[in-house]
Amino acid sequence: MRPASPARSAPDDGLQAHALPAAEVLRILAAHEAGLDTAEAERRLLRYGPNRLPPPRRRSLAGVVIGQFRSPFIYLLLAAAAVSFALGRALDAGFILVVLALNATIGSVQEWRAEVHSRALLALLGGQAVAWRDGQRTALPAEALVPGDVVELESGQRVPADSRLLHAEHLLVDESLLTGESASVRKHAGVAVPVDAPLGDRATMLHAGTNVQVGRARGVVTATGRHTRMGHMAAALETPPTPPPLVRRMARFTRQVGALALVLIALLVATELGRGVDAGQVFLLAVALAVSAIPEGLPVAMTVALSIATHRMARRNVLVRHLPAVEGLGACTLIATDKTGTLTLNRLTLEQVWRPGTGALPAGDPRARPLLDAGCRASEPATRGECGVTGDAVDLAFIDAALDLGLDGPTLADGPAVARIPFEPALRLAAAFRPLPDGLHAFAKGAPEAILPRCTNTTPDAAAAVDAMTAAGYRVLAVASGPAEEPGEAALQGLRLEGLAGLIDPLRPEARDAVHRARMAGIRVVMVTGDHPRTAQAIAASLGLADGTPRVATRMPWQPSMPDGNALADVDVFARTEPMQKQAIVRALQSAGHVVAVTGDGVNDAPALHAADIGVAMGRGGTDVARDAADLVLTDDNFASIVAGVEEGRTAYGNLRKVIALVISTGAAEIMLMLCATLTGLPPPLTAVQLLWLNLVTNGMQDVALAFEKGEPDALAQPPRAANAPIFDRPMIEQVLLGGATMAALSFGLYAWALDQGIAHPVAQGLVLWLLVWCENAHCLNCRSERRSAFRIPLRDNRLLMAAILGTQALQMLVLAVPPLRAVLGLDGVSLVTGLSLSAAALVPLAVMEAYKAWRRRAHPDVATAAA
């Protein structure tokens, strides 16, 4: 009699259905092979919910937009705009608000796109299912399935829910979606599976989202929706993603800039008020200093720098989904890469054979024909459909190798077979019995230890060949044939060994060189795969992941807790890993101080891609889930493109530093100038409008133009930056202070001299304004490289910057021809000849910074060659 009461507890991993007999699973789930009745199914549907993944938590578009304004940097800009409006300085405030609006728009679009990370997963549990209800075979929506339902599946169908097999006929399932292993998995209902068996070895289970390749099955649903393995990964994608390195650095940097600016402004205001200066004038001075101190053009310049890098990356087959990830890839210190489909072609290939009396041969050698002929005859027929030829990956590898040699592999496999012995774990071989002109013959292929004892021509050489091929990373199968009296396992004796077949998922041709280039760039590369440790180690050795024998970690004893990142420092290969283990490995490596880039192509990689600092998905062979969880997508599925992306990422970060150096040093020069005047009792050397004009013409164009600089020639020869390295490090501080102090000293000297000579205060201010325009334009050339001489970088390499500099001077001269503008900017008393004569002073910042760079090259000879 069928039990009517529902299961007492929600099915989850605690059930361990893979290790229990099918009858025991049915008992625990209060189910029966005839299926549930409709009333019970409805009760369970209310209890467990529909068989679909919960939609990810989403914010409204308004919430995303508002979130763009939640940063100290934005608060400072908003405060400056408010003060400018209060004083009637609409031009100042309008400029700042335009920048804020542009920055918020770009950030909102990108964050809104990130809200779709989990949508592709939802589709994997959709569609129709066939289940037994009320004792009848019924078609129903997959989302209506509940734990205890008995479902039926056949080749070509997607598994709708996690299920314990009750019956299976020649069942092959593609689980690469979850495990990353390219070979289809043979499933059985009655085998014993250990409780601690990894996901890929659970032969009694079907998992939601995987695909049935060959055969038929009946199973009882053990978990639906969020409780499935797919649901666990969807939950992992709902956690907040790791902020890219650039976001973390910029947040710290903007806090530092804002705090320092407020302190300096407060000091100046207090000093002026203490001297009895009118409060209104002091307030105006504070506004002017806020405009100078806060680099309002930096968000736009940063966005432009990253957008340019995005375009350059696209030309090198790297599609950027999130702008900050551009720089993040350049900052990565470790790449954790999937093997199947990323480093390899994801196509099981028969590459090498061994034949008695002949020895090792390439699979394309004509002497391999007898082995391939027998291997094809032992194979099961391939399925031909709209999606191409499908079937067991091993059988297809034999057929492809036979076709390459001119044999009709499909005919050999599809020809009449009197009987078959399907592969069973206990037997470890598969066989087919076929009629030939001289009678019935048996053709068998399987594990060497299962085939060799059944052959009459086995020699010690065969065992040695097995060891050698296994050590080389091959999956080794033995092939045998011989006459048979009648079909059956008893006939598989006295066979003739045709030889050994070595199968492998071959490396991509460019993978080894790409790994070498990554290591030369100071980036550690580790492989995370579901493959067997010996196979993974052999592939890692052929890739050159380590200087010696690659170190392998397998069957992680720390599952499911996160391992100690420092304990993983010497591991080159993580084998037999499961999806959530990959995520734990990534987080552990991050805790050890690494900036981790993760590559992958399957759903099994999505949690790790999401957790990584930079997720890199495959564009051609990858799944939608992997692409949506990633920050970057390789359009050519080429691991080598990652190295190109690293180079462009480092260039983007270098250009961003150049922009910051220009913006901060020019702002520092203006603040130092104002400080010198205040501390010496002189009136302000610049008005608020002059400061705004100065920032507009010297930063508004030049800082963006600097983002177009070509990369340093030795970008890949430099080690990656430390994960916690600040943007404003010692070299930049030195250059900013030296450049700013030089420009401030020149300007203050001219200002003090002009007043001492009795020149009117407005005219002296006009002279200072024009001098600073010259100096800050010259300083743009200093900022083109932190190490190389400005005179060694061709001007034609950045024509936009040259145009911006010339355009600034043209605007400055044009102002003299427009009386209202000339009056507002205080240039009424400055002639064109006088303004142009000040250009000679611009050589001073160039000379000072050239001397500093020369000193740095002598003090740090490791950069002398690249900087020369």
C-alpha cells in the first residue's frame, strides 16, 4: 500500500540518498514506485514549494541610482555644488553636477546589468517532466515536481530534479555542467556508493540541470528547487560579489583626499577669520579651495580610462561586462583556471595506442587499424540528431580515430550485434558480440585490469605500457577480440589482446605558452578540476604550471569548511573538486592575500566565478550561467587572451595613476599657493572663477587625454601589485608633492614680486593664472610616465593630449579677445606678449621632474633599463 503521509523533514544533503539503497530512500520519502497520489503531491508542493530556483533579490532601478551617490567622494562634490549655488556660482555648481550625473548613469547601468546574474540558472530547472501520479504515467510541468515523485527519463532529456535512481538501462549522463569532467558518466541503480563519494562518483544519483545522453531511467525525486545541487549554486550567486580591487583602492583613496582637503580648508578658514577678514570673503575662499582640492574630473577620467581599456581588450578577444574589472585583471596575482574547455579542447580524443609486438604508436599510424576496428565493434551506436552526433565520449573517440584512418567507424559500431554486455562498475568492461564470416566474435574494451587477464597473448610489456601511459595523463583502455561460441560473459575468455588505447582531452595549442607568459608576469597559475589526480598532474606538468613536479591536492579533508589559505600556498592542482569546493578554494586564496582571477565555462564554475575578484568566462563554449556570473568573457575561449587582458589591465591602471598624479599635483599646487599667500598675509592670489577656469582648461581635457596613453613597454615584466597596495603610494606622493611644490613656488614667487613692484592686485592675479596654465600644461608631459623621461616618449603616441594642450593655450588667448570674459578672469591688465613670455617658466617643472626621474632610476636600477 502506498504511504500517504509526507516526509517528516525537508529533503536535503542530510538524506545522503546516493549511499542508501533505493528501497530505503523510498521509505524515508514516504513514496512508492507507483508514484504519489494527486492530493499528496499537492500537500508536498505547499510544503516544499515549486521546483524552481527562487528569483534573486533585486533592487529597484531607483535604489540602484541612489546607491551611486553613497560615497564620501560624492558627498564632497555635492557639498561643493551646494555652496557654489548658495553663492550664485552657477557655473561651478553646474559643472560638478554634470560630472555627478554622468558618473551615476554609468554606474547605474553597470550595476543594473549585474542584477541578472542568476537568471540563466532559473531556466535550467524549467520545461516538462514525466512522472507517475495516481499510478499513471503523466506529463506535467517540471516546477510541479515534489520530493517523492517518481520520474522517467530518456536520452536527450534534461534532469528536472535531484533523483535517486530506481532503474537504469545503459544510462549515460553528461554532468560536465556540474563537475567539469568532459566524459559522460555511466549511472547504475544498484551499485554501492560511499557516503563521502564526490559528486562525480555518485553513480546512483541524477542531478537537476544535467542531460541524459544515452539510455532510460526511472528515479525518485529527493530534492527540488533550492535544495538541489543547482539550487546550492544559485544561493552562492545571491551573496554580494567581491568588490574589484579598483573599487576598494578608489574608496580608500577618495576618503584620504577628502579628509586632507577638509583639514587644509579648515586651517585656512581659521587663519583668515583670526586675521579679521570678512566672513563672506572667507566663505568665498573656502568654496574656491573646495573646487581646487576636490578632483571633480577624476570620476570621468577614471571612466574614460577604463572605457578605453575595454575597447582595447575587445580587440584582443576579452569582453568586459563590468568596468572596474578591467583594472582588476591587471592586478591579479593568481589565476585559478578550470581545465576542461579552458586549458583543453573539451573533446575526448584517442591519441596514442600500444600494440603487442609493435609498441607505442600514434593513433593515426596505419598499424593501429586492428585495434581501432575492434574498439569500434565493441562500442555502442552513436545517436544522430539535430544537435549532431551524441553518445558515449569514449565510443565517439574510437569512431573519430577510425574515421581518421579511413575506417568506417560508424558502420563498425552501428552494424548488427547479436548481444551486448553494457559497462558495469563491477565488470569494468563493455562487449559486443557480432557475426563475422567465420562465425560469432566477441569484441571487448575496458579497464586493463579487467581485459588483460582474459587474453592469451598478454605479456609484462603490456602492464608496463599501462603504467607509462597512465603516468603520461592518458585514460587507458584495453581492447580485445576473439571467437565466441555464444553470447555471454563466459565467452570473454581466451581473447586476443589487440592493444591499449590512450585517451585524453587534448590541450589547446596556445595554452602552454599562455601559462608561461602569465608566470613571467609574476602571476601564479593553479588548476582547479574535477579530474583524477594523476590525469590532472600530468596535464599540469605538460602546461608548465610548476618548475618541478606539480603538487596536487585532492579529496579535500576540509570540506565543507574553508581551508587555510596559507596551507594552499604550495598547491598547483586541485583535483576531484566539486563546485562549492572551488568557491571555498577561491575564498581561501583571497584570505592569503591574493587577488584571484577565476576562469571557467560551466555551471559548476559559477560560484567560484562569482566569488573571485575577477571572474573570466568562456564566450563560445561557456554556459550562460558562467558568463552572467563573470566580469570578463573571452570571446575566443582562449586562455592566452587572459594574458593579453592582464597587459591591458595593467596599462589601464597605469593610465589611471597618471590621471590621478596630474589632477592631485595641480590641485596641490593651487592649495599650496593659497596657503603661502594666507600664511604670509597676502590677499588671495586667485579668485574662485579663476580657479574654476584653471581646473577646466588644464584638467578638464588633459586628464582625459592621459587615459589614451600607450602602455609601458615592460608592463608584463613587472610583478603584480600587492593586493593591499594603495593608489597613493610613496613614488606618487613624491611626484605629486615635488610637482605641486615646484608650480606653487614659481607662482607664488611671481605673485609676491608683482605686488612688490606695485602691480595692481587683479593684474597680479591674471599673471599668476596664465603662469599656472603654462606650468600645468607642461606638467602633463611629466605625467605621461612615472619612470621614463618625457623626452623619450614620442608626442605622436598621444595626439589627443597634444591637441588638448594646444587647445588650452588657444582658449587662453581667445579670452583676451572677448572683453566680458577677459574682465571676469582678471586678464584686463595682461597683454598677449606678456602671457606668452611666461611660457619659459614652464620649463622649470619639466627640468625638476626630469632630475627626479633620473635620481629614481639610479636609486632603483631594476627599472633603469625599462625607463631608459
